[in-house]
Amino acid sequence: MELRKPPPVRRLSDAWTPPTATPPTTNGNGHHPVTSFVGAPQRAAPSSIAIDRMHVENLSVSYGEKPAVKSVSLPIRQGEVLALIGPSGCGKTTLLRSLNRLTELTRGASLSGRITLDGVDIASMEATSLRRRVTMVFQQPNPFPMSVFDNVAYVLREQASRRPRRAAVRGAVNDALGRAGLLDEVADNLDHPALRLSGGQQQRLCIARALAADPEVLLLDEPCSALDPVSTRLIEELIIKLRGDVAIVIVTHNLQQAYRVADYVAFMYLGELVEYGSAHKLFGTPSQQRTRDYVSGAFG
């Protein structure tokens, strides 16, 4: 029998050195901080001005007999990014959809508590008007089957009492595309079919379409889950840039992403708000054991 040669030995470069762990310190409760985020990219400095936009007060949502959100209270501020985290089925998407009354479109859904926008109960607002002020971008990019220009212009034309001509909305379309970080890539051909854009470009087009309504609040439901790392980075940079102009709430399963983009984080579990606080504190020295277990990867 012919003997096979052993596979070649792979050698690490002499320049490589293993990462060193940061020695843990204890917080005021004697607990060690969660170290899984040590070395993660640092977020941009938070905005110096935060403006109250929405307040969630004792919100509870049920689907039939099944509770999905249990007596949650949260502030939502312009100048900040709020990330909702937690395992699947914990109620974070239901909470997000309640902020512009999309939850009520689900048969059997019931809601109690109060949500206000600029001090006004959203239950008293006309739903379409509310959804222009509190807009949502979904998990899968969903551009309309029309040109890049017309995707953004659609919102502007729907808001107008008479259908404006292309020239009348060109400036606003370019502004929305610029705010979404897409204008430089599509400026040479705004008549390009939106469905032929890359996935990341399609998602930024959807963000531009949402921004064209000039909202006070932007809701993002796992906006990067279907995107590659490069597109994800562009979206994350965009989120940080936009937070000074609009309050942003993002649902994400990616804890590293929440750490990178969020100023404040709400951890939900089985419909309950377990802990709410700054991203630095919640990921570094959470006060609740369930939060510590989740952000350290013990479950999820």
C-alpha cells in the first residue's frame, strides 16, 4: 500500500500575535463587566442635543389571548439612536410597528397604554398622516418597480394636492437621495430601474423614500439583515449621520451592530422591557442578570 504524505503544516506569520483580553474590573454591584464588546469599533460621539419626539407609556399589545408586549415605557429622542434588542419573539418588532400604528392592521391585535408624538396621542391622528411623520424601512428592501427618481418622487407627489411636474420635485428628490448617501452613485441616471440596483443600494433608496416625507421619526426593522458587510457598514454610517435630523429606532438581532450605532438600548425578553440604558452601560455593566446573560451570549 502506498503511504500518503501528511498535509503541509500551516505556520502563522511571525508578525501575528494573539489578542490579549482586557483584565475585568468590577462595577458598583461587584459584578464584572461584559467583555464580549471590548475591541468592537467605537460609535461616533452622541449628539449634544436630544429632542423628545415620542413617548411610550405603559404599552401592552396582545394578539388574541397571547401577550406580545407587556407594559413598556420608553422615550424616543431626536439626536439619539434607540436600539431594540432581544431574542426572536420577545416583542421588539411588535413594539416598533406600534409606533406608527401598523400593529392595528393585524387581525386580533389589541393595544392598551399610550404613545405620543410631540405630545399628541397617536391614536387620535389620521393613520396615513402619522405614517408620513413616523416612517418605516423594512427588513427586505422593497423599492417600487419604477425608476430611482420616481421611487422618491412618489412620496412627494402623494403629499401634494396636485401632481407636481418632475422639475418641481427634482430638488427634493436629490436632497433625499443625498441624505441617504445614494445620490453620488445614481446621479448620472436617475431613470435607472430601482429593481436593478444592488441590495444595499435598494435599501438606501428605501431610506431616501422614507426621508422624502420629512419625518420626525425613522423606524428601521433589521435593515441590514439581508445585506453584505460593505452595504451594512454604509447603512450604519448613514444611521449615525441621520440621528441629528430625525429620531431613529432600530430593531436588530446583531448585538455588535447595536453597540456600534445605538446611543440607548432597550433589551426585551418575553414581551417585557428588562433593561433600558445607554449602550455603553447596557453592554458594559448591565444591572440585570438576564441582560448580562443575553449580551454575553448565554442565550438568544
